[in-house]
Amino acid sequence: MIEKVKTDFLAWFGGGREEIRTFFAPGRVNLIGEHTDYNGGHVLPCALEIGTYAFVRKTKSGNVRLYSQNFPEKGVITVPLTDLAYRDEHGWANYPKGILAAFQASGVIIDSGFDVLYYGNIPNGAGLSSSASIELVTAVMVNELFQANFSTLELVKMSQNVENNYIGVNCGIMDQFAVGMGKKDRAILLDCQTLHYRYLPLLLNDCSIIIANTNKQRGLADSAYNERRATCEAALTKLQQHLPISSLGELTSEQLAKYAHVLSPVEQKRARHAVTENERVMQAAEALENGNFTRFGELMKQSHLSLRNDYEVTGIELDTLVEAAWKHEGTIGARMTGAGFGGCTVNMVKDEHIPSFIEQVGREYAEKIGYEASFYVVKIGDGAKEITEKEEMML
Ligand code: GLA
């Protein structure tokens, strides 16, 4: 794969193969803890082996030339280092531009141009963090090329900031954190308020993680996402009149129940999800540490039900996929993952049942929804990094 993409790089940019450096950042899947990150709660994501590769070479010009094999119709996009403002017509290239602008804003001198070719194997817009992946692969790359010496955590925060303030999506920190800090065969238990984190072994033994993509086009996802955030913030402000808290993540279900009357009915539901989901993450982490996958699976189910009934971010496509999975004998756990409103589900399935799972859940989905879902059996991999020559040989 790498050699073929490098040949494409040379076709676009010329020059010699030797000076090309290769970087990688994964996609992520969240096992449990949805819509808790911006509420100051916990999440339990992991990095995937699929992700975004960046092939790069410095040049002597003052321009950056960007090409993505995922958007060939856009061709090579050339931007001068002196003008990195967001432009609609640059589409996907605004992500790397935003990262470069952030490096400049933090005082790093980008003293030469470079050519970069991106290649990604994360399905776009499926809720597996293809945007955090391109942000982090660019951030790690620029950090190395220009010896900026930022820590990975600083690059994670920078990338979230670019997403919030340059791209304009008001996301929490989970995606960038998982993509930057992921570790092979580990899930990350992250407290999004303090950024304290711990790696938990994810030794699946005789089962696998299957991601199922609804393939639903997500039109209004960003506005609905921002609306959920705003409702939670309004609920927090009201609760703060009675309780000394700085986020919903600090509340227990009992405390919330006691003060629920100060909230509107919708705020009560949204806050209840944020609080119970946070509690479920802690229970799920314990179950994982004890190797109790049955309990883990039950918590995944409760998480989905809460996202369906209280947070109302599932929809017919995700519900159909998850309900079909719950019925299957090989399923240990299944729930929606990511922001919702379409996107993907995450399933833990016993290995011997994988083919029948894909066949049966796929059939039920297509019959009810009218188009096919896609299934990916995924592996848990490392966070963003440079790929060494030795590693390249293995890809
Ligand atoms: C999106 C956001 C994350 C998080 C999830 C929901 O993936 O980017 O910050 O809020 O939705 O858990």
C-alpha cells in the first residue's frame, strides 16, 4: 500500500522517493460514554488500526501543496504560508490549514513549504473521527518537520481548538484525545474534566469488535449536536443555583433526582442521560478490568436506550441496527457510537458468530431501511505517530 501511494505522490509532486516521510493517525471508536465529554464526564474510547496517512516532503517554496486521494476531484490545493484563512472552496484542506495556522499562532516558525499527500481508509462522515484523524496526523507531522516540540497532549488540545474555532464544530475533546493518545489493544478511560486518564487492557480473547455503518447521510447532525450541548449548559446553569458544581459530570443520579424539579422536562431528560451515562462508564471500566464482558454488554445496551429515550440522538437507522444485533446469539453488547443521528454502531461479537451476525443484522437492516449497512471487523491500534521504514515494510 505505502509504495503505491508514494508512487502517486511522485506523480503529483515529482522529486525522489527517499526524502518522503510518512505519518499516521487512527480513527476512533467509543465503547461507552457518549455525549459525556463536553459535560465534564468520562469516556471510554479506543483508537482503530484504520486511519489517515500523510506522505510529506519539505520544499524550498513558501507554499504548501495538499492533495487527498479521498477527494481526487479537488486536485492539488496550493496555499501560501502567509494566507491560511478558512475558505469554503478548500473543503477538506481546511483541516490541515487550520492546524498550520494554529502552529503559527503559537509562535512556531514554519520556515519552508512542503508537499503532502493524504490517504485515508476511515469511511468519511461515519462518526469514526476522520476529521480528528486528519487534524492529528497533520499536527504530529508539522511538529516533527519543524521541531516544534509540543507534547501529544498539547497537539490534542490544539486540534480540538482548530475543530471548535477554525472549522466551527463545537465538539468535546474525546475524538482528538483517542486519536492522539490511543494504544494498541487498550481502551482509554478519560475524565474529560481533568484530562486524567488510564489505559485499560482490551483483551477480547474469543470475540471481536464489529463496527456497523448505517450509511445514512447526516445532514443536520451539527446543529442538533450544538442544540444538545446548549440544553445541557442551560440545565447546568440552573442546577448551579442550588449545587456547587462546575459540570454535570460531578453529579450523581441521586443528586440530580433531588433537584430535577428546577429543570424543564427536556432538560431533565438530557441531564439524566449525561449523569447516568457517566456512571455507566465507571461501571463499564470496572467490568472490563474484571473481564466481565456480559456486564459490559448490558451497560452498552443501557447506554443505547438512554441515548434513544433521554438524549434522543439515535433515529430509526441506528435503532434498527442495534435492535437486530441485540437479537443475535453471538452479540455480547451493541450500541450506537459517536454523535448519533446516523453514523455507526459498535458491537462486541463472539468470533464464531461473526459471519452470521453480519448476514442476519445486514439483512434485517436492508429490509427495514431500504439500503445496505456496511460492516467492519476492526482492531485496536496506536495513536498518531511517524511510521518508521521498518513499519512501512509491514504495511
Ligand atoms: C462527537 C464529538 C465528541 C463527542 C461525541 C459524542 O464525536 O466530536 O466530542 O461529543 O460526538 O459522545
